[in-house]
Amino acid sequence: MTLDTIINSFEIEGSFVSSETIVSGYINTTYKATTANRSYILQKINHSIFKNVEELSKNIIRITEHIASKASKGKDDFTLKVIPSKNNEGFYKDSEGNYWRMFNYLENSTTFEVLESIEQANSLGKAFGNYQKLLIDLPAPNLFEILPDFHNTPLRIEHFNKSITVNFENRKENAGEEINYLLNLAPEMGDIVALGNQKKIPLRSIHQDAKLSNILFNTDNDDFCIIDLDTTMPGYLCYDFGDAVRTGMNTAGEEEKDISKASLNMNLFKPFAKGYAKASKQFITKEEIKTLVLGAKTITYEQAIRFLADYLNGDIYYQTSYPENNLIRTKVQIELLKDIIEKYDEMLDYVLKQYK
């Protein structure tokens, strides 16, 4: 089925003119679609990962409509909106069984893969703290849990152990040091789940993929919009804080082959933590504050075992460019994790001061 047929299956304004691929993320396939009147974002949903597209779509419609209802005058043109299909659904299923969805295209916007300034780091903290705040009063019921146990680290460790036994093409031989390091840390990585089970920290509606590239900034850098909402569902605040640190404060990108370049940039962490605290002070609890830096350590660990598990399973989850891609990603996460552990007390001390 051709892209123009798919695009014309949505309630677009004007006749279809052109499309172009947008390289973004490891999961879905994204296009910019342009009509005679305006532009849109078209995505092919990876339904081998997001198996319940109907529930996924209902979540995103609820989230975007709730956030749009709170947008101040003059800012509503910089909010994400779901473009319905001509069947009045939040997705379109083509004749080949593929699922598609469409959003408005936010003009005069940009995103970044790497933080370029202290101001951006501060905005990153504000953006995800504000996103969590906007969803505090999302009407019942809870959002669907699209990916059950997405940040259940003890369960991720179980999956990691199983991948070691799979050992696709004997890849374990290339990753012995990484496997041993991560297994040795496993016993201390269940604290967040334990605190949640003990009801010491509450479940919230959070993004769960809180990286810099999931924020669209306007060209004046005075407004931003959170995108890639697939994983927004119940979770703990520290997961978003931790993932933002993992992706935004690493001195190396996930694809960096020179592992020595990976470390935690405290000059970016501090303005990020300050921005997050400013946005979250109204609703965060004392126990949640104590878990924020723990979130950075846990999520970095978790991402390392996810990349390595995928490598050992034969690259069945993440898109890869070469056979060792997931192993390299693992090594970058481990190098960052080591630096977070070394700087943990300094990070925690700084965060706690922001809430006094």
C-alpha cells in the first residue's frame, strides 16, 4: 500500500503533496507528510512491540486532549494533537495489517540529540517535571499499561539471565566482562520496585522515555512540547528523572564507539536537577525526592541489561546498524553507570538542596 493512500485515510486538510522519512528513535517509522495546506507527522506503529494499538491510541488521545485543555492562549498551536482516521479512530490499519497514526506537525520546532547548553539542561528538567505535573489530575481511570512491567528492573534482570542462556551465535564470548559486571550489581537494583510495593512512593502517570530528543523546542526556546508518548503510563517519578539523566547528561551518545568518552556531566546535571525541582515542588513527596538519583543509577543499569539482552537474543527488539551495535550501546551505558555510582553522593546532596 502506498504512503499517499495511507495519508489520505486520515482527516487531513488539503491534497497530499509529498512525504519524507524522519530518522528518529529505534522503534517506530516516522514520516513528515505535506499537503497543499499544512504538514503532518505520520508514523507506522511497531505493533510487534505495541501489541494493543487500540489501547495505545486511547492513551495518547486522552493525554494530548488533557494537556491541550490546559494550554494557555497563544500556546495551543504548540501542543500535540492526534489526527483521526476517516473511521474516526486514533489509528488506521492498512490492507497488509500495518498500523498507522498521524499527528499535527509543529512548525518552527526543533529537537536535539545532545544537550548543547546549561539553559537546555534546565529546560529538560522543567519539561519533564511539568509533563508529570500536567498529568497529576488526569481523570480516572488509570492509563492502560501498554508495556507491562516496562521499568520492573528485577523482572528485566530475569529476562537478562534468560538471554545469557539463549546466547545467539555464541555472542556471550564477546560480552563476558559486561555480563559479569551487570550480574554483580543485580542484587542492589530492586530498591525502587520494593519502595513502590511497600507504598512508600506512589504510582504516577509518567513519560517513561524521558530523553532530550523527545522534546520539541520552538525556535525561540521559550516553549516546548513532549512527544513520543507511547510509554506514558503508571510508573514512578524517578524513572523519568533517571532516564533524562542517562540520555541528557552522558558526555557520549548511545552510538559512540569510543567508550572512554562516556561519563556524567555534572555541569549539565545541576541545572537539569534545578529545573526539575522547580517544576515538581508542588506535587513531589519527600520519599520521591530521595529516589531521584537512585532512578538515574537504576535506569542506566536497566538500559545496559536491555541492550545486552537484545544483543544476546540476536537483536530482536532494537534497530541495529551492525552486528555489535547493541554491545557497543551496552558498553556506553556501563561506562556511564560507573561514573554515576562514583558521583552518587554528590548528585544526591545537590538534589536534596533544591527542595529545601
